[in-house]
Amino acid sequence: MRPQIVLFGDSITEQSFRSGGWGASLADNYSRKADIVLRGYGGYTSRWALFLLHHIFPLGSGMPPAAATIFFGANDAALLGRNGEKQHVPIGEYKDNLRRIVYHLKECSPTMLVVIITPPPIDEEGRMAYARSLYGEKAMKLPERTNEATGVYVKQCVELAKELGLPSINLWSKMQETEGWQKKFLSDGLHLTPEGNAVVHQEVVRIFNEAGFSAPEMPYDFPHHSEIDGKNPEKAFQLQCI
Amino acid sequence: MRPQIVLFGDSITEQSFRSGGWGASLADNYSRKADIVLRGYGGYTSRWALFLLHHIFPLGSGMPPAAATIFFGANDAALLGRNGEKQHVPIGEYKDNLRRIVYHLKECSPTMLVVIITPPPIDEEGRMAYARSLYGEKAMKLPERTNEATGVYVKQCVELAKELGLPSINLWSKMQETEGWQKKFLSDGLHLTPEGNAVVHQEVVRIFNEAGFSAPEMPYDFPHHSEIDGKNPEKAFQLQCI
């Protein structure tokens, strides 16, 4: 049985297997070594994620995941009184929800490598332009998310990871280090371009490597073809398969 | 529990989660509906695949895969007396091996949707150019595979699918219908470009749809965000999660 890596999050996780996506790139890295399990739910908040916890990470499973990424907050940070109001989760509850998710995963398996990823930054102009492209004159007049408000959620997310001694990826800060991040990394002011996906991929790989969960150092599930003797293939498979 | 779709094959399956890959595209299509399980083994032949069968598709599993693609033959068709000689599998044995794989999968689950994919065509010039780019003067002087020899394996592969009443994808013929297939679909005379991956993806989706395993018609594993009432989220989750 191969180890599993579960990607648990919102649309930025759900879309991570599109062309150039960070999830697909991970699946390629861990091909023949670990399975990447996609559990991304577009539009979901940390509050709604709690309903899925016991189903995606059942307690008492004989083979719990070896690692998981938790990637919520972009929707929690939607503002009250604007278009995404129903997704808004108060900042204190957001932090509590993340804590509950982490506790559950650690109860599921104390050795699970849990990595928390903050939401990306918001390009408010990009959000508005995207809304206009969809709805024209009827588009929202004010963005449903702001970069500043999302930054408040990011801070709590990073603090929680520190409190719990978990690795985290501050995507919000990391992306804003690059000039032109608004269009380079974000396709609609929120979701990721292939370049934005590459940032997430690179950061997840870095954290996994630092935690000793490096794909190049993991064994293949079955022999590499170079180890197979054409005249006596049984030999290579003897240990694992016969 | 979500249905599983296992992609079982050689390097063309193993590499199917690279950017634009057909496996990643399937994972995106079936996101929130089914899990795509990557079981691609670079360099493997149908003969070596047999050693893995009971491990990848254990009998008596409580939840066998709902569907599987079998995608071997590109290596079996390597010619005797050339560079890939150790991979060569005689044509009769190739057909027998495929039959054994199918029988095993049907024993694993009689309702499993099994789709057989033929190897792609071979661009012999592309293979030679690729070898020269790696080894210069020391490169092989004759290609280790020919399009004609691969065509013989393709014919047996398609015939077997007909004998067993299984859907198949004749990638070899399909790709050669397009002018300039040699460079358009193949990156090194054998492996797939993003355009070549798109052909496989499109054909697999077509077959899955025809077999009633269409992603758009399958239910989401958990509620779509539009079905969740912000003030009363419990309601949407009640049936599945509480």
C-alpha cells in the first residue's frame, strides 16, 4: 500500500489538476511513490469543511493519510454586506475551525504531516474586471474580498500554525514579493494562473522535503525497469510481488 | 466512498500528470466525483505488468475500482536485436498477457469498466533524433521500434478487445489521421506532447461517456456551494454528513 497525500481545501485546491496545476504536479512528483488524493471543494469555507472532516479523514482507519494540506480562508474572508456574504466566517471562528481540522487530522494519525496554506493575495481590480466580464453593467460595484481583509485571515492562519508547531505556507506574503503578482499569479484576482500554481507547488515541495517527505528519496512501489533482467524478470519482483 | 478509476500502463500513463497530461485532465473532470489512481510504470511491458496485477487489483477487495484503462504495448513492440531488446514480448504472448490482465480485472469486479488503449504510432525519425540529442555519435543507428511493427501489436490489441467485447481506443490509427502527427502528437517519436495527451484524454472521455460513466452526469460527493444556505448550512449536509 502506498502512502496517501490528501489535498483538502476550496476551489484553489479543486482546480489544482488543471493544466499546470499544483496538485497535478505533485501527483507527477510522487508518481510510483505516493497517491495524491484531491479533496477540493469550490466555494467552501472552514465552517463548511468541518461537515466533511469525518468523511474525508475517518477515525480508526487502518491506513490514514501520511500527509495533508489544509488550504481554506479565501472564502471565509469574503466581506459582510457584499456579494459573497454567505461565505463570510468571523475571524475568530476561522482560526477555531482550522484548529479543529488540525486536531481531527492529528487524532486520525498523530504522525500525519499537516501543512497549512494561507489564502493567496487578492487583486481587487482583477476581481471587479472578472465580474464585469461575466455580468457587465449588473456586476458588483465593490469587490467581495479585499487584499487587506484577507491579510487579517492570513495572519491568524500563520499564527495558528506556529501555536500548533506545524509548517505553513504564507502564500499571501510570498506572492506579493513578486512585482506584478496581481496578473502574474492570479487569473481573476483570486484563482491561480499556471505561474501562481507553480508558486504553490514549489512551496509545498519545499515544506515536504524539509519534513523528510521528499519524493526523490522515497522508494518506488515496484522495481524500476532498469532493475529488471529481461531473461529473468521474476528476480526483480521476488521481494515484493511473488 | 468515491468510485476509483485506475490508469494502468507504461510511461505514457506514468507521465500523464505532467502539464497538459491526459491523467491530470481526467482527475480534473472527475474532481468531487471519482478518484483517478495513477499506476503507470515507465519501461514496463505486458509481461512485467502481470507481476503487479494482484497488488494493484487485489481480489476480494471490498471496494474494487469502478473503471480502469489498460495501456501497454509500446514497449512490448521493441524489436529484437536492437536497443530495447530486453523489453520485446512476442506478439502472441502480448495478446495473452492482455487477456490475462482483463480476466483478472473482471474477476476483481465483473462490473468494472475496462478500456484497452493501443500504443501510439512511432515516429522513427523522432526516435533517432532523440537518441542523438542524448548520446550524440554513440546513439543507436537503427530505431528500437518501428511504426510498422507497433502496428502489428495494435492490431492484436484491438482484436482482443473485440473478442472480449470491451471498448478500445486505437490510438495508433487515430493519431495517424492527422497531418503532421509525428511532431504534433509525439515529443520524442513515442511519448506524447500536450496535443497528443489531449487526443488520449478526448478518446477516454468519449468511451467513458458512451459507457454511462460520464463525469457531468455523476453526483458530487458533497453539496455544491450553491446548495448551502449560509444561515443554515446543516441542512445541505444533513443527508450525507450528519
